[in-house]
Amino acid sequence: MRARVLPYGPTAALIETTGHDPVAVAAVLLDTDRFIEVVPAERSVLVRLRPGTTLEDVEGIAAAVPDELPTVIGRDVEIPTRYDGADLDLVAEATGLTVDEVIALHSGTVYRAAFGGFAPGYVYCTGLDPRLHLPRRPTPRTTVPAGSVAIADVYTAVYPQASPGGWHLLGTTHLELFALSRPEPTLIRPGDRVHFTVRTA
């Protein structure tokens, strides 16, 4: 794989994965046992180096990654969702759809967890129907409740904690997306298949 490798401080490197699936690349890099941590992003993979691993080593490891990689298929994660979001009517108006059509489109897709970011447990999921693609809100909210199911651009996600946010809120889930008390704190991991199911109660 041809990739640009950039230093990321004294103990990490950033591997740009243009044209390759970062989740699949990350899976290959984990198998090398040369890194403490491997974190896929939208178009790159961040690696924390084990002692003795150099930037030149990383370049060689990245070059050895095959161009053709199998898709990483993770777990199936169901997110029961009550579609009661503050922006549901506005999303319907902006997209020219009815509220029921917005709900059907959002809940009728199996998404792929692509990468985490913004906050612990916040995972960007791809596969959003193009009819629901909207830019972020012009003015972010100062507080978005934990468990809010939202969309922006080509992504959908769930806010794991109460935080500021500029995405369009479609609904809420009772699930806890991030909890340090669990053996695996993050409910959704990159590569997982994510399905939002309609919850009425």
C-alpha cells in the first residue's frame, strides 16, 4: 500500500490511507504487534509505537499492507430509538420529506461504524441515505442530551454524553454508549454494523 506516513509526536505516527478502508488497514496493522494502539479515522490511521519502533519501520509496515483488503465485518449493534428529536420536523422540511419518511429512511438502513471521534464513545456511522444528507446546524447547541441520535453531512451517530453539538437531532436511545465500568467501554466499535430500530415506548 502506498501511503504517506507522518510523525505524530515522539511516540506516534499518522498513516494516510487514501483509497483504502482505514478500518481494514487498522486490522492489518494490529496484527503486526509493533503498535500499542491503532486508531482508524476517516482517511487515516493513528498508531502509537512500541518502544524501539521507528518512523522508518512504520513506513515499511505500511508499504507491506496489501492493496486489496477484505472488508472488516464487526458485530451487529441494535440501537432502539425513540424518534422524538428536536430537529425531526426541521429535517423533514429541509429534505422535502414527511416525518414518517425521515424515520423510515433513517431506521431502514444498516450503517457501518467507520471511526470514533469528538468524544469517548462517539462513533461516526456511514451509510446514511443521500436524501437525509444535510450540513451541520448553522448554530450549534450548547448542550445536547446524552443518547441523542443525530445526523449531519453523510453520517449518523449517537451522543454518548451531554455535550455541545451541531448535528440534527432525530431521536433518543436509552442505551449507554460509553461506560468505563464495562470490560469494553465503547458500545460501538469501528467495523460494526449498526441498526437504529424504532422504539415507541
